[in-house]
Amino acid sequence: MNKLFITGIGTEVGKTICSAVLVEYFKADYWKPVQSGDLDYTDSHKIESWTEKTICHPEIYRLKLAASPHQSAGEENIEIKIENFKLPKTDNSLIVEGAGGLMVPLSDHVFMIDLIKKLSLPVGLVVRNYLGCINHTLLSIMALYQKEIKLEFLILNGTFPPDTERVITEFIKKETRIIRIPEIDQPTKNSIKAAAEYLTKINL
């Protein structure tokens, strides 16, 4: 793995926790291009506190309001322009984490999926079990296929009913690898490291 964009099927599905596990596993750098809200404890701060000696590259946009990036930017009279995004230079692997899901708007006409396409990155799609997750997952996968974006990893965060997991995993292409992240209630350096070691044991 060289560079990977982590997105989710929606908000609050555990993208940052899964990003931390993969940062630890791949010994990768981390980059959050857009941070909306929580500027005192950003996702980069979380990654730094949950992993060992990770290089976190600075955000392109740091927005005060905890909302969709286009709304947060609008509150500050800022227009998010996709041409302003360039991958940070590094000799290490790189985990890039988006905000929300694929169709989260960066502006009135540009969405998170457009940023992924612009950066030419494969995707790790984070899925969490809840009522409606099958629909949200399959729609997300269809959107990636439509944009011809490679789905590198399907990341199952936590436990899933067998029927739910079967429907989701049968929908992906054979080239997509499945990662199962154990349930992490309280992310700490130890719990993130344990999850990364679990991935090592199963020979991801």
C-alpha cells in the first residue's frame, strides 16, 4: 500500500479510528485535507494521540463550523476550490481521510468523490452496521464504480450480522480486499496498536 483515501458510507462510521489502525499497520503518514469543526481537537490530533510518531500533514482547509464543508466554508466566506488540493510530498505510505461520505459537498458543485478522483487515489470504504447500512454501502460502491475509482479495501468496522455481511461482500469485485477491524470502544495507543497487530496476524 502506498497511498489510500479513506471514506465512509456516512458520518460517524469510524473513519478516523480505522485510519489510525491503517496508519499504524502501514507505518504511514496521515493527511486530512478538510477539517470542519473541532479545531481544538482535530482528526490529526486524534491520530497523533492514538499512534506512534505519525507524521500528520497540514490541512488545506481548517473550518470552524462542525458541518458539511461547503456550509462551514460559506460561514467564513470561503470557497473550497478543488484545484487547491495537492498530495503532500512524502517517501512514506499515506492515509488520506475524507469528511463524511462520498457525496458530501465541498462546494455547490464539487463533492468528496470529485476530490478522490482528482487526487487519483484508490479507496478504503469504511462500513459500520446499522439499519440502512446495506443500502448506503451498495450505493457508495456503485458511485465509485461509476467514477472508475478503484475500491482497494472494504473496511468492516465492528461486528456484522452474517446476512448483512454476505450481501455487502458479494457485491464487490474480486480485486477488492476485505479488512475487518475489531470493535474499538475507547481508542488509545494500546487499542489501536492491538488492532494493527491483529491485521498483521491475519496477513492483510
